[in-house]
Amino acid sequence: MINKLKIGSFEDCCKLYDYPVEALKSINPNLEIGGPALATNESSREFLNRFLEHITNVINYATKQIGTSIDFISFHTKA
């Protein structure tokens, strides 16, 4: 999925999530920020599992601490 979008590695995706979340929450901690909008298919399931592992158990690229804030995850179906 990531390579199809040509945005780099999975780690790049995590960085693209971690840094903006920390910046936005530092401006307004009440903002609700969601994770990736995913289609319901096998590759998105694999990505979601890795992403959930990152935000719960892996070092945040922005804060250098374990975990990243997330308020919701968005899903959609495709025909």
C-alpha cells in the first residue's frame, strides 16, 4: 500500500503521523486527530496492525517517547 502511494517506507508514514500530531496537540490539546483513512482490504489490515503497534508500543519520532496520540481511525469500503 505504501509503495503504491510513493511516500516511502512504513517508518516514513509513522513520521508523517507523529510530527504533525505533536505539533497540533501542542497548539490545542483538545483537537481530535485521527489516524490513517483506510480501505477495508488485506493490505490495509496489515498496515493498521503495524500502525497500532507503532502508536502504542514504539518510540514516537517527534517526542522520543513510547506511543503517539490518536483519537480515531477512519475506515471506508471500496466497490
